[in-house]
Amino acid sequence: MPVKVGCTSDYNKNHPDRIRNKREEETVILVANKRFGWVDCDEHITELAPRIATHEEWKNSRMTPHDWKKFSSKYTAEMNSTKSRKAIRNLGERSKNGEKIRLLCYEKDDNPYCHRYMLKLFIDQSPVGNTESD
């Protein structure tokens, strides 16, 4: 089952009419450093969010393709930590076993410069059944 991405504004508890259809058929996972009470999600996995310093450096940049490449390199390195690799493998297993997973972040859906898209690829490409201990 492919992992999908979404924006927190579409999962706002204060505006239930905005929550997407079939919400109960997917596991909604927030992959951000902060969680606000208005976000309707099932899980919050901070290990899969960019470190605050990495995120702030990106947000304070000119947001050029060069800046995105720099952010991407740092984020990729961060996702090589033991906890992050384990979380990625876990979501990959769950997805491949048929669970519908949606990754949420605070960026708008139409913003291609968001770690959700990179994370989705990491999860989709994660090895299944890997028993390597971390």
C-alpha cells in the first residue's frame, strides 16, 4: 500500500468539515517536531521530523534549489540515526502489510519542498523483514 502525504490543515479538529473523507480508513501520522492539539492524527513520530536547527536553516534560507539540496542532504543524514531507521522500517512493514498511512506536516500540500516527500520515498524503499539489529 503506498504511503501518502497530507497537510495538517486538512486534519484540523476545529474544522471537522475540512477533514478528508474516509479518515477512519487510514492511519494519520504527524512527522513534525511540534504537535498542536488541533491536529487530528493517530500518531506523532518526532524521529522522522528534521531536527529543529536543520528546519530553521531551511526556513531562513532563500529556499532556492541549492538550499533545498543542502537541506535534503542534512535530512537524509538525520534519517540514518538508529531510531529513525527503525521508525522508517516499521512504517515500511506496516504499509507493505496493507495499512494505509498518511504522513502529515504543516507545509501545504502543493509545496514540493517538504521532508514528507523524501520520507515517503525512504519508507516506500525500506527493506521488509530486515532483522538487522540497530
